[in-house]
Amino acid sequence: MINLTSTTTVKTASIKALAYGQAGSGKTSLIPTLPTPVILSAEGGLLSISKHDIPFVKIGGMDDLREAYKWLTDSDESKQFESVAIDSISEVAEVCLGAEKATAKDPRQAYGEMQTTMAEVIRTFRDLDKHVLMTAKLEKSQDEMGRILYAPSMPGNKTGQALPYYFDIVAALRVEKDDEGLTQRALMLESDGIWQAKDRSGKLDVWEAPDLAAIIAKIGS
């Protein structure tokens, strides 16, 4: 028997977000704004948040990532954390690609295996019963009109193109100067045709302060 349910009953228990930006824009500094986060660090770039007492797990390979997932899902210790941040998913993909290249005879096969593995990794961690943030590097490309486009970066065209579809929120961390020449940081949540961004909740403004706790509260209101 089919039970129909209204979409108005769908509530967001946790956010699943991807944040990307240029090097030095402060992607990692978003992590302390999450509720009680733990970090899976593949880049070793945590110096910018060293003043915050945030536990992290170093991810040096795919085995480390699998062990971290098992710990997150099976251990009592992990229950204290409301959020998980992977910094960065771009670097995890590079590690995965390197491992595949070491065993594949054909480079094309290595990219195909990497794509399959990363799709599984992203879905698996995204579906954790916690807030999930994945950071990504910035990729620039040029369209047929000569415009420079900005999007999250992943090795392999198919992997990069598919990445935003896994998330409810894709935020471009923009660093711009205001009329007075002061540097301002903000999260862009709606695409302008140049920068890739989205907000499935429909509750966020085009521009939001780089504070994920505030964004979570706004979506849940």
C-alpha cells in the first residue's frame, strides 16, 4: 500500500555542504564554525586554525579514510562530534588517483577507477548522521564565449562535473575588496553563471557570512 507524504514534512536534520575557493581564501577556517567538528585532514594545512582545539585524523591514503569511516560509524568516541569536515576532498581524490595509477596499466583505467571510488567515498561520508563539510580546491576553465568560469576542482573531468550534485549546499568562498579597499570574505550560495553555487534549502541569501553554525540555524528555522 502506498502512503503519500507531503514535501512540507521534509526537515533538514543536518547539512551536507561543499565549500570551494582559491588558495588562501580561508576554506579551512570554516571548520571551527561547525558544531563540535572532527577533521579528516588530507592536506596538512591546519595551521590557520591551530588556535582552535579541534581533533583531527590525518588521512595519508585510502586505508586511513576507510578506518576513519569505521571509527565514525562504530565507536562511542565519535558520538561526541556533531560535524565531520574533510579537508580537502580534492586532495583525497589525488591520493586515490595516485594509488590507482600505481597498479593500472592504462592511465584511462586509473581515472575510471578513481571516479568510481570517489563517488562511493563522497556518498558514504555525505550520508553520515552528522553535519558534513567537504572543502575543495578552485578550478578555472574557459567557455566558448571566452568567459572564465569557477568551480570545485577534482582530478578528471567527470569527477569534477559530478561533485556538486552530491551536496545540498555548494558554497563559493569569495574574497573581494569593498569600496573602501578592505578585504571581505563571504559565501556565495547562488550561481551567477560564472561561479558555481547552489542552496537546495531555499532559505539562504545569495551571500552569507562564512559562519556555518549560523547557516545551519537559518536552514533549520
